[in-house]
Amino acid sequence: MKKYDCVVIGTGPAGQKGAIQAAKLGKSVAIIEKNSVLGGAQVNTGTIPSKALREAALHLTGANKRGLFGQAYRVKRDIKIADLVGVSQHVIRHEWDVIRNQFERNNIDLLWGRAEFTGPNTLAIHGPDGVSEVEADKFLVAVGTKPARPDSVPFNNSTIFTSDEMLKLDHLPKTMIVVGGGVIGTEYACIMATLGVRVTLVEGRHQLLSFLDQEIGGAFQYFLRQKGITLRLGEKVESIAEIEIENGLSHTLVEAKLESGKKLRAETLLYAVGRQGVCGSIGLDKVGIEYDDRERLHVNEHYQTNVEHVYAAGDVIGFPALASTSMEQGRRAICHAFGMCDIGNYNTSLFPYGIYAVPEISMVGKTEEELTEAGIPYESGIAHYREIARGQLLGDESGMLKMLIHQETHKILGVHIIGTEATELIHIGQAVMTLDGDAEYFINNVFNFPTLAECYKVAAYNGLNKLYHV
């Protein structure tokens, strides 16, 4: 049995960064992957594939340039699913190579198979060549999650499927029902609508992405309707089934019955309501580690489970379940495990959200609703992309940046962006907030021209002008 200082379970973002951090600290490290490919959901079924699909859809349809060249502009008329999947697979293969090279450069042993605890410090690895065992002083559980697949939904992976099967479609459907208005559901709804698919989006709440600032959320819903997406908000699905339709020719459709009595029909249905943990199969009960009914682990502020030498990070510990935060959680877990405590500040209230819908949305800090509820006096400064030369050059006249400014100190309390490059632009606001900056910073500094970053200066002027009544 080989002994390591640290064994990591899962090669997703939390596992990757945790393993590399342990190696940088001079520890002997092994990382275990049960699937036949590296990278977890981030690389294979989630973050990377969906973003690659989005970029391919925007490019091939010309949707992101119609503000410049007109609504009829299109790069390619007949888009096939192979065009889209080809782009995704190219990016995915590149990511596999990057991850493997990182492991090799840092002398991390990559072990293939399903890990299962057999004791407090031992793991059995059920691999392609049989069962082997390893021993370690510290463990990082980074096994991620999978899409929820309730028994009441008749999944067949071709017409009724989850986000894991999206890239396996053999053709581009004409119509699609998306059940679930969270990040995954809204992103795929936008992508499909951009490709010309008629999409109906069903969400049980009365607002999509309810964690967003309401003004941004309202604008987003308006843009979705403008794209032809039908929103069924405040509606819950009662049942899902395949039905045969006779209208000259017999063909199969998917029917979703809503609790309100409505019946929705489409060629395909994407079920995107929640995700489920997968840690129930790794023998955590044998070492006394507890998990909830969705197989998520509870950890303390150092990412320790209730067994102090076993840490957990990433989606398996729940909110916020972002690739970006998972990377930092994995790194910090390992730093604490090996006594490296001076690793800088990590303000959990200032991590950015990025939603790769069409248009992009990103935010950091507080929303207007949160500030109002907390009794914090603020003013909002708005910059519209149509006011910015770069916005005109990009053909985006509907984007906007909103900055929330404390009325007395002028500190930046939140930044909310919808539009082109929102997920890139947000980091300027994040940096200034982290360094306790104020609105005057944007007034007194020079930004490249023409850039979208100018939005910060315009928004700062707008907010301060309101405060000064000028």
C-alpha cells in the first residue's frame, strides 16, 4: 500500500487546485478520478462545454454583431449540431491536456478508479485493473455533483434529458421546453434561442435568477422575451411524458403538464432543476463523515468536515457551487491542512457571479434590495453601453452597468452588469471594492479609450451627480 501526504478525490476545479497546492508545499500527492476523462463537470459537461457552445452559437449565427450589421446578418445559414459540438470538443481536449500536464509537472500521481474509504486513513480504488489501496495523512473530497434526475421524469437522454446530455444531441431541435430557470436552465435557453430553437422556459418562482438585482433581472427577462423565448413563471411541472401526435404524419413530442392545467409540447425537454451530490458511494460512513439528503457535505470555515483530517471543497459542499470559488476553496483547504495559514484575505461576500446567458450578466457585492433591507443609504450610478464608444463599436446598445454607492462615504457597495463582456468587466469593480475604494477612484483615474471599462467612470459621475444634485 502506497502512502501519501495527501490524497484528493476528484479532478474538477477544487481537486485540481487542491492537489497542485499540496505539491507546491512539497507534499507527496495522489489524485483519483473515477471517470475516464479529467476535469469533472467543469470541463466535460458543465462550465467549459456550455461556454464553448455559447461562443460557437454567437459566432455562427452572427447574433453578437447584428447591432452593427443589421438583424439579417448571419455568418452561417444552415447550422448543424456537429458544428457546435466540434468547437466544444476541441476546447475540452485542450483542457484535458492542460490538466494532465499540470499534474505531471508537479509530480502528482493520477490514479483512475472509484475511491472508497476503508478506514480513517485508507482508500480502496476500484480501477479498470482491479482494486488497489492507498494511505494518506490528509484527504480532500472534491467529487462534485450531478444533475438531479427524479424518478418521476422519464429520462431517455434523447428527447428528455439533463444538461449532461445536451452535447450528445444528434440534431438541432425545432422546439424545446426548459424546466428550471436557474443559471443552467437560463444559459441553455438563451443558447438554443440564439440558434433559432423555439424555447419555452418554465420556472416555479415569479422571477428568473432571483438572487440578481431586480432591475438587472427585469431587464434580462425583457431581453429573453425579445429573443422569442416564452417564459412560464410561477408555474410548476406536474408531469412529463412522451406522446404520439397525428397531424398527417405520426410523430413523437414531449408533453409537460403544469399544475395550472396548461400543456406544453415540444420536440425536446431539458430538465435543469437542481443538482445532486455523489459522495454517498465513497464510504464516508466508514469514517463517520456526515452528509445531507442531497449528498452534500457540511464543512467549517477551513473546509474541514466533522473528521478533522478530511477536507471538502467545490460543489459537494453546496453554495455557491461555482468553478471559480471551487478552485479557491480547494487551495485554501489544503493550505489549512498543512498549517499554511497566511494566505491572504478571502471576502466571501465579494466573489463575482458570472452568468453566460445572452446577454452576459455579472455581479459583485450587494443588490439594491439587500441594501434597502439592511437600512444602508445608497445611490445608484448607471452607465448604458449606448453612451460608450466601445459599446457602439461592438454593436451592443442595450447593455448597462450599475454601481451602488454609499451616500455618505461614497464606498462602492455593489456592481451589476448586463451586456457584452460583463463577466470580464466585473473584476474592476471587485478589485476596487476589495481595496475599500470609493466612487472618486473612477472619476480621478484614466481609462483606455475606447473601452467598456469607461462605464465605471460614467456610472460614478452619474451616481455622484445625483448625490450632489447637479
